[in-house]
Amino acid sequence: MPEANFTPRPIAGVAAELQLTRDDYEPYGWHKAKLAEGLAERLGDRPRGRLIGVTAISPTPLGEGKTVVSIGLAMALCRLGHRAIVTLREPSLAPVFGIKGGGAGGGAAQLLPRDDINLHFTGDLHAVTSATNLLAAMLDNHVKRRQSPRIAPDGVTWRRCVDMSDKGLTRIVTGLGGWRQAPVRETGFDLTAASEVMAILALATDRNDLRKRLGRIVVGRSDEGTLVTAEEIGAAGAMATLMNDAVRPNLVQTCEGTPALVHAGPFANIAHGNSSVIADRVALRLADYVVTESGFGADCGAEKFVNIKCRVGGLEPAAEVVVCTVRALKLHSGRLPVPRGGKLPPEYERDDPESVRAGAANLRAHVENVRSFGIPVVVAVNRFPGDTERELEEVARQGREAGAHRVAITDAFARGSEASVDLAEAVVNAAQQPHSLRFTYDLAQPVAEKFEAIARSIYGADRATFEPRAARQLKQFEEDGYGDLPVCIAKTQYSLSHDPTLRGRPRGFEFPIREVRLAAGAGFLYALSGDMVTMPGLPSTPAAMNIDIDSQGRITGLR
């Protein structure tokens, strides 16, 4: 269903329904706006709504439609008479022009203005990129001029970033040519969505907190062996200036006019995978229900949602939705061929509850993971046209046996809120259940034990292993005084393990950690596992090859 079928309302009408005054938001054109700084605090006398998380099973090349389900759920809650807002991450240009496409939903469950959201939007990602690279430029100048505190070129740890999949920038040498302001050193680029500044934007509680976190960024180690921060080289203030507007959440709407806040965009496989704390806090003062989506499966985004975002932001979800599809469960069974080139093999169209049952081991693991946090679970089955009643019944049975409070079928892509009412009713019921949020680990535990706790209890590994380099880094960071931080693991999204080929529910494996990085400003230690890198590449046929624009400015091929 193309976006042309939908006519967005002026953003002033969306704001008015939220009882916002003209001092509470700044229009960015007709259909998008920036909320005012400090709005959550100014609305402190309003009742606080219920936070609903949305996660999924381990993703497959078939796509599970988690964003579509999130948007459909928010619209259906409004259809039931509740005031609801959906809070989502801002899409990165890397998947838009790479392998995944846009991140604004689709069909009858999408955000508007879709093309704006998927492209430059309000400039937040560019601000993150600019702030990151300003710090890198000032750091190189500091090193080359041998300013105090003295840092040797090989003592620099800060990397640049760009919001595009450009594999050639993963590992580079800068400063060639003998330039006065640039030392020769080996470095590289991360994706903007994987950068520490992006993580800071998503976890900051207000502008002042953002400024402090930027100042705490560790950029390298001095000649004397002490850690050097962005504050010490005089870069934090200018970085915060570049982020002045980016810290304010963006107000848009769904295709049914439901309010949506789109803010921050950290990836969940290589970062912490959740939209901003600020957006959730504002939304909870504006709505009865706030639907927020975490990236990828419950082992990635939802784990970090609880152990990092909720811990930092003082948030407590009332319920969590785990999205799955019949065809994804068939793939996780290991019995059917893996789709290639976007074409669905005919085996997936056959009535096959046995393969659904075998693949449901993955669903059960994710439901159990969410329940380990003490959160009531609703399984949302995102229905596709070829699904049979027997297959859907099998998914429902597996979800209930895993401990889900309810299982509901949704078809938001085809029919919007109308097809998500059962899911909304299930979520409202689950959100009223008594519960208490539990974390996977205690901050006082040794760092290695925190990684071990996630690997064993969330991924299902027998144990975590640390390569010599990672073990040395862990020891050093603990000696530097950062042992009490939460931890963030970069891992493949396609498996509960570190190996993307291990579908379903792998067991009996060791979870390898090869490198540990410090994100002092974001406030966590960050591990790389398996073959994960922080700069993805392009597929053989990038999505960009199908995107074009006509003489009237109409964009085509942007999905």
C-alpha cells in the first residue's frame, strides 16, 4: 500500500491532540516538529503512562515486521480509546541504501512523512556524525602540537564515524603527507549508529546530562598512562553545541494520525539498540500507553533495553511484545532452505506445522528471556497471506507453553489498527499484571561475570571466553575505575549465539569475546564477539541501485 494513499495531518493538529501548546514544540515544516527542551519536567504533574516494549525472535532474511507491529499496536490502542504514542529509532542511511531498506514501517502501518524520516529528517544523525568527527579533528590537532596532556599517536583510541556502509573506511591510516595538524596514525570509521555519541544521545536524560556525558568521553591514554577525556582537550562544549537541537525528540505521526516520537538510532547488533530515554520520558507524560521498539531479537535490543536503558533512565516496562512469523519459525527449524535473493522458496508456502513446532524453540527462548526480566509477555504473530490455521494454532500453543501471558495474531501491514485490536487488548491486560523488573546482573559484579551472565542466561551458552587481548582490556578498565558500568555486547542478530548459521536455539557452545572497548560517556563497557564489526558493508545489489527521483521531486524505490 503506497504512502500516496495517506494524507498526513498538519503537525499542529497532532500536537494539539497531545494538549501541547505552541511553546512546547517547534514545527520543522508542515508534518514534523521538534519538542521543546525539558518538556518532560514541565509536564511532571500529568499522570505517567505505561511503557510497552516490542522485541522479536531472532531475525531472518524474511523479515519479521517488528516496526509494522509496533506502529499497528499504537494505532490499535488509540482505536480502543486510549491515548497512545509510539517511540522509534531514527533510520540510518546505511540500511536505507544498503540491505535492509527504510525503518518507517510499511503498508497500512507506517510513519509519515516516510521519505523524510528515512533520509535526512531533522538532521540529528548529521549532528552526531559532525560532533564525533569534530572531536577526532581536535584530538589529532592536540596530538600533533604535543599539547597537554601529552598523547602519542598510538595512544589515541577515538574513531571517526559516517552514516553510510563504507567498508573501505573500517581501518585506515590518517595524516599522510606530513601535515602540521595531523599525526600519522592508524584508525578507522564506525557507523554513526554504532558511535558513542549516538549512544550518548539515546541515553542522556536532558541537555545538561548530554553535555556531561560528552565531556566524559575517553579519547586515549596519555604518555603517563592516564586516560584523557574530551573535556580535557577542550572539545566537549563545541560538541554539545552541534548537538543542541538533536537532543530534542522529533514529533511525527502514523498513517492513521497516531503521534510518534522518532529520536536517536543506535543499532542493536553493534550498539544498544533503543530510541532515546528523553523521548520515552516525554511520551509517558503525554500518553496512557507508550509503545517503544528495541532492535532485533530479545537477546539484542530487549536485553540492552532492560539492563542499560531502563537502568539508566529509571524506566520500567509494564509489558513486552515478542514478534514472530510463521515463515521465520520454519526457517529456524533448520528443515527448509535459507531464502536467497529475496525470493521465498516454495517450501515455505506449504502447510507445515511440524517445521513451525521445531523452529518455535527460538520463540520459546526469547519469551523465556523476557520473562527472566520479570516482564509480562505477549506474543504477536505477524500474519502473512500464506499462513495456515494449523500453523497459527501451533505458534499460539508454543507461545503459551513458553509462558506468554497472551498470544495474538496481527495483520497491521494490510489492515492497520483494525487488524491489531486483539493484540492491543492482550497488551492492556498484560500491562495490568503485577510484576517487578529484574536485571540480568548486578553492577557490583566483576565485569567478566556480567558478560558471562548474559552469555549463559540470555544466549544459552555454556560459558563466555575471552581472547588474550580482551582479557587484558577488561583488567585495565577495571584498574581505571570503570568496573561498575553496565555492559553492551555486539553480536550477530541472526542467532542467539555468536554464529549467524546457528538457527533455532543453539546449545553447548562457548561465546567468544575478542575485544572490549570503553564507552565512558555513554556509560558502558562494550564487547565485540565473533566476527562483528562496527562498519558494515554493502550487499551485492545495494538498495541504492533501485532509488531514484523524477523531475517533480518524487522519490521512487525507497522502501
